[in-house]
Amino acid sequence: MSDLKELIGALSNLTVAEAAKLVKDLENEWGVSAAAPVAVAGAVAGGAQESAGEKNSFNVILKSVDAAKKIAVIKVVKEIAGVGLGEAKAIVDGAPKEIKNNANKAEAEEMKKKLEEAGAVIELQ
């Protein structure tokens, strides 16, 4: 059992590049692919896994604002970003500007919908 703990400790100290090389070496040595187990582990750990290549984390970017609807957009930015009125106004005035970083897909789409309804042009990155 202590050998196993030592191995876990050693693996924990690997860099990302070293871990990737280890995976490749083990795949070659054992004639297996880690792709399927990794996908299953990801689905178990994080709920429903997005398909490979599909983003599941987005930055919500305020690109521009219809001048006639600026006040409505400021109110929505204040609500979404959880900032005060002055900071929300500064965000809107400073467009293009990031409003939210690393939002999940559903959250990002909801923010985009609210902001666009208020009169903003939004980009999800």
C-alpha cells in the first residue's frame, strides 16, 4: 500500500508535458488507448460531457450598445456582473469589454439573450 502512495505522490509531481508523455508511453506499452476512459471519467466527474471540440466555457463580451438603449444595458450589466452602477456604466462605456469570464454554456447564452434584448451586441468567445 505504501508503494502505491509513493507512486501517487510521484505522479502528482509530474508536469503536464511529462504526464502526456507518460500516457503515450503507457498506451504504446500496453496497446491501449486512454481516450475512452478519459471521456467516461470526465462525464462522471463533470456531469454531462460536451462532445469533443465543443466549448463548454465562454467569455461574454459586450461588443457595442445602441445609444438609445444604453441605460437598459447598464442595468442588465449591473445585474449580470454583480457590480455597482458606476462600474456597470464604465463597462458599457468601455465596450468592447468582457462582462463575464468562463461562464458555462447555458449561463453565457442566458446573459447574451438578456443583454441583446436590452440593446447590446454580444459575442461569446
